[in-house]
Amino acid sequence: MKGKYMKNLTIKSLAIATVLMAGFSSCEDFLDRPTEDSYSIDGFYQTDEQCFQSVNPIYNSPWYDFQRGFVKIGDVLAGNMYYSTDDAYQSFVLKSSDDALRNASASLWSVNAYCNSVIQNIDMKAGPDVTTYAKNTVKGEAMTWKAMAYFFLVRCFGAVPIIHDNAKMISDKNYNGVYKAPEADVYTYIIKTLEKAIELLPEKNDPGRIDKYGAYGLLSKVYLTRSGLGHSDAGVRDENDLEKAAEYAGYVIEKSGRVLVPKYSDIFRLANNFNDESLIAWRWTVGAQWTSQNTLQSDLALNNFSEFADTWGTWVGISIDLEQAFGEDASSLTRNNTDARRKATMMMQGDHYEYFWQDKGGFDYDWTKAATQGVTYGSGTGSNCVKHIVGNNYDHELGSGMGMARMATALSTHILRLADVYLIYAEAVLGNNASTSDAKALAAFNAVRGRSVKNYVDKTSITFDDIFKERRLELAGEGDNWYDFVRLSYYKPDDARARLAAQERGYWNNLEAWYKGQLADKSTVTIGSWKVNASDIEFTIPFPDTDLAMNPHLSEAPVAFDFSSIGY
């Protein structure tokens, strides 16, 4: 049902369910799971295959309820997307009662619970025939996902509780009495968890699964983010953390054997779900298990874009500010198209997509064709989303060999890409300097930009502004850009606020009439400007009211975490 497809889950009930059942349920295709009636928890974990099946659900189901928050926090707050029917994220008036926020929080805590249960069950229940390789790999994958969940939590909410062992907290009847840990402690916990995961993970894993270099890539991003924490007075970042970020990003670039996908738009096509550039991703399936599927197309695609009457994203657009960052003007009937990422990120008047509606010769984004196409246009910014979109059922079958279903596609959601790591490396090497001409940093930056920009001439020096903008253009629509502002706010909060306050978050007046030739004078096509006040911008979002009701300590000061209690 529109606007209500995400379940409300409580942290406590989900934690109990995952400890008892390890999250098993039936589904199809990429990540097989046992059916619910085919095992007992004590008799499972007896083969390598069963151990891998235990971690498979963490690649999709517990993340399901984060999908809408992933976009709204990562891109609407960041000023990349325009939600004409919901301005809470656009105008920084987010409340604890927000449904997407509640679901996002519940989802992240459920990931942690799934991961903890898998790690514990591998340690306690793995049979004698299970190989060390299987046990280590499964635990390493679960630990990396656990670190990822906490990385989202600390960047969203700031200080949060560290729940290392759900079963023990439930048995101690203390699950809803845990104090928040300081942000610095949460980052330390993430780093320790990733370091342990790296010890356990193989250098190369099966397609789609996390390997050692995926964990290294995430660790580099964590160090880069932490480098500014607590340094707002000085306005500079910790040099040791910057060095670690560069070191680990360098491992991925130089040792993983992975390369950038040559054509940018190919990254987001079903046929390339497990492409070389994807280090960590949600791996969705279309099957009997409701929470195993990607539902983002429903929120983001034009109304009636598929034949299942399950898309309602006509009024969800790409922001005017992001259009302008790509050098585009929606009030113009001609496209710039100097950067291939623009068309792969946003549909604009005159665009043709050969990979959507392939049975019909492709899809034309053309407001004058609405009646014959059967879709609805109406975005106030004159553009709509491309990433996370599959197309119709024919496109889905052609790309994956299987059909889609209502509100369900199998398109992977890439959470950490190699291009991201390239730009992490460049930013870490730049560090606190005004600019850098470091050869490796330039090579990383130029590789990302050069892939997509026509007639690109390599830069011989780069600044923070170069990298910050490049990250936006490369990763826009991928739920990431807001966290760049959070990272900047750790050591330069005024700069972060000023950048956000300068963004154009408004809409176009008379745009549809202009597109349809009903206006002779383009001068009436004007921007209804909407900008946020810097003083209204906060870089931590409120805890959901459901969480606050369950754990009153969330409203209290954080308490230092006892790291001697975790065993690594």
C-alpha cells in the first residue's frame, strides 16, 4: 500500500525473534535459505552450506525497512532529491514520529540483532564437519554488516547504545535499559569489529558476497569519517586517522584486482548486479519472502512505469540544485550531456533510455507523450530518478532471467562502490591541505571523473571542493551524500551548514506548460525558490518516539562503553 509498505518493528521483539530463529525464511534465487519447517536451530549449522545459509538473510531482509529512510536521509536531507509531498527532510523539520525514521531505526537494530545471532550460533552450534573457512567467512560477513549498521546509526543519531550480545541482554532483562555510548566509542567499536572481520574474511569470496577488500573499503571510510570527530574547534582532521583511511583505501585500489565498470550506467542494471565495482551491496530477490525484495522502484519511478500499478514516484524529483551541479537547466529543451552520470541519475525532458521498456523500443522522458505512454509526469523540478529503477517486467526478465512482482525487484542496491573508495583515498591524501598534486590521489580522482565526462582532461591538482563535488555527482541518489555533510560537520560545522543553506531546494513554475508548448514566452518559467536557514540545520536526526518510549536512557547523556566486555 502506498506510503505504508514498511512494517513497524520493535527492537525488542525483533531481537528475540532473531536470537531464536536466526532470521531463516524461504525465498528464491541468489541467496538460498532453508524453509522454516526444515530445521531445528540446534540441529542446523552442521554443514558449510547451512552456515552460509544462516548469513544469507543479512544481505536483504533486515535492511528492508531502511530503504525509504536510506533515500530520504541520504539524498533528500542532502539536497539531491525533491519530495513535493513530504518536506520534513527537505526543510529540516524532521520529527520523532516520522514513519520512515521509525522504520529506518528498527531496520538498523534488526541488522545488528541478525548479525549477533549468526555470530553466536556459529560459535556455539557449528558441527564438527563445518570447515574453519566457512565459520570464519560467515562470521566475517556478519561482522562487516554489523559494522555497516553501526556506521549508519552513529552518523544518523550520534551517540547510540552498543549492543554486542542480544541474547545476554535479553536474559539479563536489560535490553531496554542500555545507555548510549559516546560517538567516539561507537567509532572505536566499528573499527574493532571491522578489524576482526578482516582477520576472518577471504581475499576473494563468491560473487555478491563480502570479501576482505569490501571490509577494508568500509574501514577506510570509517577512518576518514572519524578523522574530524571532536575537532570542530581546530577545524582540522586527525592526521593518524587520515593516514589509516588512505592506507586501507590503497589496499583496495592496489590489491583487490577490482576495476571500475567502464560505462557508468551499467553499474545499476540488473544484468550487472554483481559487477566488479560493487564491494558491499544489498542483494535482493523476488520470492515468497516479502522482505527479501527491492521496493525502491515503487517510491521513485513515474506513476504506471511498470504494469503492476505499483509505482508512485511522479512527484519525487531530482533537486534543481543537483541539476545545476551537472550543468543542466530544466527550463531548457536541450540537454547538456557532458557528464554521463547526469542521465544515469536523473531523467530530463528529451532523454531516451534504451534500457527501460526495451520491448517498446526504449523509454522517452517526454511530458508531451504522457497520454500515449500511460505514465504521469508532474515533478516540480522537471526531472525524475533513474537509479534504483528497473523498468517493466520485460526489462526485469531480460536482465535477470526472472520476472518482477508487485513492489518487488531483484536489483542490487550498492552500498559501497570502488569509485567511492577511490574518492576516499583522494580525500584522505589531501587531508588538511588546501590542495594536493599527489600522483596516486590524482590518478584515483581522474579515474572516477574521467570515466563519465566527455573529453576530460586530467587534473594536475585537486582541492577539497573538487572532491566534495565529485562525490556528489558520482554517488547522488545512492543514499550517501548526507553523510559527507555529517563528516564535514565534525570539524567544520559552519562550512557544512553554509553549503546546505546555499542549495536551491525549490521547484519550477509553469514548467509543464512550457514543455507542452502552451507558453510562447519562456520568461514565465521561473524558479519558486526554497532554501533552508543555516540555523535550522542539525546533523543528528531525532530518535524515533518508539525507541524513546522503550529506552528512556536514549534521552540521557552517554556513558563510556566497557570494551573489555566484547572479547576483541
